[in-house]
Amino acid sequence: MYLGGVTAWGAWLGRGARGGEEYFLGRRDLPWLVVLLSVVATETSTLTFLSIPGIAYGGSLAFLQIAAGYMLGRIAVAAWLLPAYHAGRLRTAYELLEARFGPETRRFTSAIFMVTRLLADSVRLFATAIPLTLVTGWPLITSVLVIGALTFIYTFIGGIRAVVWVDASQMVLYLAGGLIALVVLGQAAPDGWPDILARAAEAGKLTAIDTSLDFGRPYTLWAGLLGGAFLSMGSHGADQLIVQRLLACRDLAASRRALVGSGIAVFLQFFLFLFVGLGLWAWYDGAAFARSDEIFARFIVEALPAGVRGLLIACVFAAAMSTLSSSINALSSTTAYDFWGRTRAGAGNRADAAADERRILRVGKIAAAVWTVLLVAAAIGFIPLSEGNAAVEVALGIASLVYGGLLGGFALARFSRRATSGSARLGIAVGIASVTCVWVFARAAVAWPWFVLIGAAVTVAVGLLGGRRRAPDARY
């Protein structure tokens, strides 16, 4: 019932879009608070609801150090990238790179975004299918297909307006689910939460700050503040998934409020679900699970009364659908604007702007269907690879492989007069390749939160060294 209701409401919200900008940017008049909630729902969703409790279950509260770095990264994006996006009234993040380096660089970075989103969000879709499988007894493949199909319907019909408003409502729902879980877990302990926290303290699970200089440990103060900041700059400054929402705000000030405010909300959200993980650790007495993402889902299905169980299962689906719908819409927008639309513009077919917007809309909807099929297929492909991996770490690790290259490309576009189109693309490619090599050959020595910083540094260095002439002034 919940899935059907959300699908119908989302389709109704965005009905009647007549052009590409209305469909993908909501006429640029969306309220900043709704965009804030949508940003948080998009970037965390299922990963927060299912995976973050699993991290605290097997570890401690040290993940909060990453969230602190996220706040610093957002402030940097608000200061040096959002003004450029709004000044140029851009439709995708990668238009900024075209203004500085030409259309080849725009298409190159847009293609990188597409591959990254496909891989990372297929992991999110897989993680969401776990509780549906536990509830219904369906195979994981069937659960993936059902969630993908229903999310596609309202995303296809409603566009960004439907996506943002549904995201905002779903975020409120799954935060309520987390609070309910805290209450239930506290009531189950002999002396409530004081008992849980006392046991967790004895086991060292309340540690929130780790000042270790070991680069192989993902959750240290330095990896959190530096690595988390660069990861957030990449995800919120160079990824169309988030930038698209910020472009849909009414003005620069509204975009900044939405972006910086989302950092505070994400920190509090991580805090909530890490404590859920501590409660689950006490409930199961630290028992081992094949998948850490399964722990909270199994608790919901097996331990909660029917009414509460139904609400929390709805929360899981709310979390999943928010990210999946956002991904479909962002992928289709880059396909329509950065590839098809850019080609049409180059061919001189922009005399009739209204007709062109209608064409963009049609192409975007076709692209939405294609990307949904690819996301579902990739999620099914992840099933045999999922043993022993937390989906949040897998998804963030995949994104971190390329965010450094993208972020370095944007840094060259904004601040370098020496880099050229060719040197920027070479820098991005080498930056991504270098991080991939670290991930393959030195994963034990260098943890994933450092990937974006490494990739960005390599990209900027190669881009500057490869520049051989003074580049023209940037337009933005």
C-alpha cells in the first residue's frame, strides 16, 4: 500500500511538465527547506537506515568524524562553486567545465558521473531489497525489480518536482522510524538506554574521536575532517545528483541555505542511526551476521510488533526510493543536456527554444527508462558480491574513486589560468586511475576516505603540469 501510494502521489505532484527545464529543474522555484530535506534523503537514504547501524554494531561512533568533515566540504562548495553555477544559470554541473575547457571536457566528466552513479546507486537499490525479501520471502532479484519499477513510474511522470517533494516527506518518515527504533530498543534493555550505553562503554563502542595517524584506518579524526571534507566537496560540488537540486532553488542564497543546512541534518542523522546500531548490538549481544546491512532489517522483521514493523519497513522503502528516483532523474538530465542537447545545439537547432525544450523533455524521459533498466540490472549483479560488505562503505568507496578527479577538474576550471582542455582531461583521467590503483593494490594501507583528496591533488598537479599556454578567461 505504501509503495503504491507514494508512486501515485509522486506522479500527481509533477504532472504536466511541458519542457526540459521544468521537468529537470522545477522552474528553479523550489523552496530551500524542501531542497535541504531532499539533499539529505538523496545522499543518505537506505545507506543510513540500514548500513550505518551495522557500522556501529561492528565498531564504534567513529563514523561521526566523517560527518564532521562533510560540514566543512559543504561550506567550501557554497563559497566557490555555487556562485558560478547560479551566475551562469547552468542546467548541469558539467556546463561549468564546458565554459572553461570546451564541450569535450563537459561530455567526458558527464560520462564519468553516469558510470559512477550507475554503480554506486545500484548498491543502494540492492541494500533496499534485503528487507523486502525478508518480509515477503521473494528472491532478492524479485525485490529489486519491484522497487525499481515503482520508483521509475513517479520519477518518469513527475520529474524533479515530484522527486524533491517525495524525498522531503520520505526523509521525515524514516527519521521517525529511527526514533521509534531507539525507543523500542531502550525498552527492551533491562535498565533502558543507561544499561545499553554502559555495556557499550565497556566494549569501547562509544569512541567518537580517533587521533591515530594510520592511513589504513577509515574512521580517524584526520581521515574524517580532511577526507570527509573532500568527499563532500566532490559529492555536493561535482556530482549532478546533488547539484541538480541546488540549481532548482530560487537563488544563490537559497541554495547555500539548503546545502549548509543539509550538513547539520546529516550529522544529526548519522548520530541517530549509529545509536540504533549500539542498541542492536546490545539486543543481539554482538552476534555475528553474514551482512552488516541485514542486522537492522532482521530486527525490524523478527522483533517488532506488527504495526511498528509495518511503519519501519515503509521507512526502508522511503529511504530507498528517494535515492533511486534522484539518481534516475539526474542521469536522464545529464543524458538530455550534456549529450543529446549539446549535440543539437552544435548543429544549430535552437531557433525555437520552446520546441527544443519539448525535445529535451522527450529525450530525458526515454533516458529515464534506459537508466532504470541499467540500475536494476547492476543491482542484481551486485548480489553475489555482497557477502561481508556494508553497502554504505561499498557505495562511498565507488564514488570516492572518481570524485577526486571530478573535483580536481572543477578546481582547475575555477582557479587555474594555465590548464588547457587537454591537460584537464588528462589530469582527471590520471587522478581517477591513481586512486583506482590505490584501491586495488594498497587498500589496506590507504582507507577510502583519503581517495578524493588523493585524486583531486593528482588531477590538479597533472592539469597544471600539462598546461602549455595561457588559457582564456573563464566565463563564470
